[in-house]
Amino acid sequence: MLTLCGFSASNYYNKVKLALMEKQIPFAEELAWLGKTNPAESPLGKVPYLRTQHGAISESEAIIEYVETLSSNVPLIPADPFAAAKVRELCVYLNLHLELVARNLYPQAFFGGKISDGTRDKTLEQLKKNIAGFAQLARFDTPFIAGDTFSIADCSAIVHLPLISNASKIMGGTDLLAELPVADYLARMSERPTVQKINADRKANTVELMERVKAQSAR
């Protein structure tokens, strides 16, 4: 049995969780907050990490690639090499060029912290540039973000895009994704039972996360 370790308020945890559910691979969940992870299984103390019969795997992209090899019944990466590369390209844009950049805004946008005006402005400008590049790759004319079938790119898009929209709106006054049909895409995806489960678990766990943040701030 696979065990996914982390917490459901984490978008990277949910990216892997969504892939496992879409591929219909049985797994257990183990709550592991930041600062409470197993250093032997997650050397940098990050979530998620996946415990397997062979040992643990950290880093969400490595986990998803591993998960994809476990079952061919529901492929999340196309068999065609070029199509597979385009899916992975989108994942890089979503994970590295959009979410990781937007993450600079999260402390103030979501957790009551404070970032400098310079960090805010630089981040928003970089996001504008990177979103323009993303817009050239995303397939909003098809049912899914990379084409006609659900892929690992959707696993990233579903969990990252809402955070990027909200953070940019809170910190810059404008949703930087508003000119793209992201809302329509997310509405379609929210009809999937797997996504509904992800969102319900995320909302419940976010309440617990915010209570932890408040308790830590009060110390």
C-alpha cells in the first residue's frame, strides 16, 4: 500500500493526491505538517512525500512520474513522445514559472504576514510576463489544459491556478489570469468527483492550518 504524507491544504500534496485518484491507485494518507515530516523520507522537510514498499520518494514531480508507471489503465502522460513533452512543458510553466513565482505573495496574501513593496511589484511583473508565455501553451480550446485527455498538467493546473488568481488579486488588485478562460476551465474540472474530493479535503484542512498559523503567531 502506498502512503501519501503531507496535508490537504498543500497544493503540491493535492497535485499528487489527484493523480493517484484519477489513476484509481489505492493509497493511504498520513498527516505530516511542515516541521513534523520524517527527515529520512523527506530530506528537506517538504511535503508531499510518498512511502512505498521500496522506500520513500520526495518531490511532487518525481512522485507523479513514479505514480504514472504503476498503472497503464488510466494514463496521465500521452504515449506519443512529442505530446508527452508538451504535457511536461506545461507542468514546468505551471509549477516553476507561475506557482513558484506567485508563492512570494502568499505570506501576506494568505497568512497575515508582510512582504516588501519591492517584492510585491517584482513578483507581479514577473507573473504577468510568465502568464503571457503560459497562455501560448495552454489549450483552453480543448476539454483539458493540454488537449483532449486529462493529464498531469491538469493535476497542476487545478491546484495552482486558483491560488495564483487569488494572490495576484489580493496583492495587486487585479486577477492576472482573468483575461484567460481559467474560471471556465476550473468550473469544468470541479465537476469531476476526484476534484470535488480534493476541494472538500482542502477546505477542511485549511481551517486546521490557519488555526496552527494563528497559534504559532501568538507565541
